[in-house]
Amino acid sequence: MPGVSRHSVDRLVRQARHAFDLGIVAVALFPALSEDEKDPEGTESCNPDGLLQRAVRALKRELPDMLVITDVALDPYSSDGHDGLLIDGRIDNDRTLPILASMAVAQAQAGADLVAPSDMMDGRIRAIRTALDAAGFSSVGICSYCVKYASALYGPFRDALDSAPKSGDKRTYQMDPANRRECLREIELDEAEGADILMVKPGLHYLDIVRLVRDQSRLPVAAYHVSGEYAMLKAASAQGWLDYDRSLLETMLCLRRAGADLVFTYAACDVARLLAGTSTASD
């Protein structure tokens, strides 16, 4: 979607239709819930009438040919703001897995084509794949955020979702930006557990990691052009320091050259217009 912003379900459908008309065939959804809908176990995530599930059903009803990708993680639903279940001040990996599996099934029941676990809990791909298959959703794929770093570049996204941790940080389960070799283990584990697509996040600041994943795996590789990377382009262009259109296309080219088969970006509509020969200057 264009920009890091919130949409009501009806506005989301209009924006998705606009994107689809530009040639964008997939959309990734992240719910922004009010605080009174959150609790420590993220129970709203499995509500069949919850915000995300309503949005998925609306999109599939109005745009059946658009691929709908849904986020699997506790942080949008958790009153603690963490991707995993917080018990006595620590993330409990194993007690989180059944919650993530149930969340993925609820999203598949609503019509999601791909579920995308972004939580970085160990073993969650196997738990989700097992639960989806048992529920009759063997055709629903898994796009695993298998290489997700504890980056400083997620700020605009967290502000939009109000999903920052209420205490501590996410470095205990997200990856150390200085550790290049850890991603090899993460790739191997997620492939073995049933991932269909491997995600590297952030993308632009981690082009060496995108290339490493591409060289190590035969699975499709996705790169996430994250909110901070996108915001830097917009802010610099607003100051007249760079040409937004040229810089954006160069960014996408670099991600693809590094080995990304798919790119998640808030600038998707701008990229589509530029590839069609239309400037974004009038937007």
C-alpha cells in the first residue's frame, strides 16, 4: 500500500482495487487494534470477526484474484507489544507456538492465501504448517520472516500500528545485525519445517544477506523494503536532496539484483506507476 498509514476496511478495499488496477497482484495486511482489544495472550487474533479477518473477507469478496498475505505475530494483539507470549518478563517461545498456529488457521478460514509469520519464534513454521494441514488448508502457503533483524528502521511502521513493546525490546528473538552467519541456520530450519517463501527484513540495508539467502536456497526469496527505508526516501526528496522517482527505482533494482524474487514495499503503487512511464510527482 502507498505510505505507512491506517485504513478502514472499506478504504482498504478501495486502495487495493487501485493497486490491482496498476498491476499489483498482492497485498500484505497488518491490523491496528485499539488498546481495549488487546490482552497478554492476544486472544483477539483468533476472533473470526476480528479486524484482520473482516478485511481479508472483504478483499477476497471484492478482489478475488488479489493474493492476500496476512501477518502472524502477537504484537498487534498483545497488551505487552511483543511478538511472543511474555511470562514473568521473558518471552515463552513454546507457549507462543499454539497461539500462532491458531491465528494462522483463523486467517486461512477468512480467505488468506499466504500467512506470513514475522514473530521469529523457534519452531513456528512447523507448528503453523501442521495446524493448517490439519484444518484442511494445505494449499495456504507460508511466507516466513526467517531472517528478521533487530533493526532501528521499523519506527514508522510501529507508530502506525502502535505495536512497540511496552517494556524491554525485541532483541532476544530478532537477529543481531552484526551476525551474518546466523541466517544460514534460520534458512535451514524454516525450509525443513515447511516454509514456501523466505523473507529478509530489512531489505535494502541487508543486501548482502538477501544475496546469501538467494545463494543458499532454492525457495523464492522476499525482501522487505521497511518503513524506515521508505521514509528516508520520502524525507530526503521532500528536502530536495534527491530525486524520489529515480532513487525509488534504483532501490528496487538493487533489491532485485541482490536476489529478491519478491519485494514488500510501501511504495508499491509508486513503483508500478514509474514502471508504466508515469511520474509520481503529481501524487
